[in-house]
Amino acid sequence: MTGRRRLSRLVLFVVVFLAALAAYFHYRLENPPGSRRPGKEVTVEIPPGTSTSEIFRRLQRAGVVEDARLAEVYYRLHRGKTPLQAGEYRFHHPMPIDEVINRMGRGDVVRHAIVVPEGLTAEETFELFWKQGIGGPEAFHAALVATELVPGLTRGVSDLEGFLFPDTYVVTRTTSASQIVDRMIANFREHFTPEIQRRAAGLALTTRQAVTLASIVQRESAVKTEGSLIAGVYLNRLRRGMRLQADPSVVYALKRDGKWSGTLHRSDYDYESPYNTYLHEGLPPGPICNPGTDALAAAVTPARTAYLYFVADPTNGGHTFSATFEDHRGGCRSNAGAVRASGGCHGTGGNGDAGSPDGWRRLGEIPRFAPDDVPARARHFPRGLPGKHHLS
């Protein structure tokens, strides 16, 4: 009996000791030194596929947990059924272990609000994300050519330029490029309403053509109230078989081919590209930027005027519109001082004025939108007179 009692007491002592030890370590994990006074906020990134041991080592290095091995043992024994999700987390250090596990189990990751302004190209749009460490150039470029995301709308085009709707997108570090593009396309579908589609059809424009026109309007119009007037000018020119001669199309052609210097030179109007509306008739083969709601609406509700020309009016940020070339030249002369300061009378303001993202500066002495009776060398049409119009 004496031996049995001693053994029982020893077993009881061991059990009590282990229970006390477990309680002590649990207390340390739940009440690390300084946890009652939260310290500096730290960011911990857990890539997909990170092992459990590495997760806790990263948490220890960031000061979120005091002992990685102890935290891992506790997790495996007591919280193993709670999966730890990958992502970017913000913690105050140190923190109670259960709070850390609960946060990672919920996937309570950092969310980034990325504001995508109207009128950016796809490349400029994607750059906003990958500069924040979200996605990357290769992933976004692969998603950009997934034209099957817009069946029936992008027939004949090679990418989704124009359909990446500008808005504020809330994403996480692990949101994929394809998921972001999916959201943008869904947003476009929501804003390209049946009413806009009906109006486009009434103008004999396909969806792609309407978005292409809207993209030019977006880049040309700094004053939103002028959008319909600008759309009306371009549609009038298309109906008359006149080339659009839209400066933003030249800028886009250069950007698309990686040759944009930040300044639009006179020689750039000769740049051979199907997007160059100084050299080619009709609309460009696809959108030149991603237009917003106002530009989409303006493109399908053009003002009914006789206007065929417009020139930037630097005094008010808008434009002077004209129905004849003579009046257009008069508008250039009336703004002569401001025009010379901005680089010449070359037709459009919009996002090309001072303060724009691109800082466009238009050069040239001949007013843009020259009529057919102006010599080719003056009209800057080195390849001859415009032919009959067509909608690309």
C-alpha cells in the first residue's frame, strides 16, 4: 500500500505540475508582456502555402507572439481546427495568441482602396495596383487579353481596353489580377445600361464603337458639360467622311507602342498606327482609354449642331466650337496669346491642358480639323486626302 500511495502521489504531482505548467504557458500566450499597452502596429504578410511553423516564426519576428514554438504547440493542441488564412495582416504587438488565431482564421486581412480615375489606359490603371504590391505586370497583361470576359462586346479587338470601368476598388494583397479585371468588367456592364445601348444602336454604333467614341470624348473633355458637343463634332465629321484628327488618338498610339515621350510633337502626327486618326479614317480600331459614366452617356447623346471643329480655350478650360473652317481659324486667332503659350492652335483641350496626368502640349501652326481644300502639307495629311468614312 505504501508503494502504491507513493506512486499515486507522484502521478498526482506530475498531473498537477503539468496542468500548472500548461496554465502558466497559456497565461503567457494570452497575456504577453506589454499586451495591456498595445505597442506599434506592424504588418505581417503570409503568402499562400506558408507552413504553420513559418507563420509563427514570422509572427515572432514581428513581435506579435513572444515564442513561435510555444505558440505553434498551443495552436496544434487547442486550435488546430481553425485554418490560418494567407494574406496581409496588421497587428499591434504583442497580442494574445487567441486573438491572433481568431483574426487569421477569419481572414481579417488589410484592405486597400485603389481609386481608378476616368480616362486612364489599361496600362496606367494596372500600374495603380501593382505599385501597391497587388498583382503584377505579367498577371495583369494576361488578364487584359481575356476578351471572353465580355462576349459579344469585344469582337475584333485584342484586349479589354475601354471596358475596365473607372471606380474605387477595395482589394487585398492576395486579390488576383484576373479577379480585379472581372470586377471592372462587371462594373462596366452595370453602367453600360440598356438605355445607353439603345441610344448607341439608334446612332448605328455597335457597343465597341460607342465605347471607342466615349474614350475619345473622355480624353478631350475637361469640362463635363461639353461632352455631348464634342461627341456631336466627331459624329458630324464621321458622317461627312472627314478624318477625326483627335490628338488623344495619336498619344494613345505612341503609348501603346511604348514611344510616348510625355510631349506631343508635330512629327508625331505622322506616326503610323491604326489608332492615329490623323492618318486613318473612321474611329480607331478600339478604345483609347477607359471612359467613365459621363463620357459613355455623352457619346450616345451627341448635341445636334452643325459644329465640325473645336479649339481649346485656355482662358476657361473649355473649347470654342465652330461650324466652318473660317470660324475655326477665327477662334484660333481670338485665343492667339493663350494658344501660343500652350504650344499652338492645334484643336483640343480636355485632358491635354495644364494639370493633366500626361501634361500634353500641342505643337503646330495650322488649326486642327482642316477642310479638304487646305493643301495636304498644311493639313498635315502626308498620305493624301481623306476618303469615304467608315466606322472601324
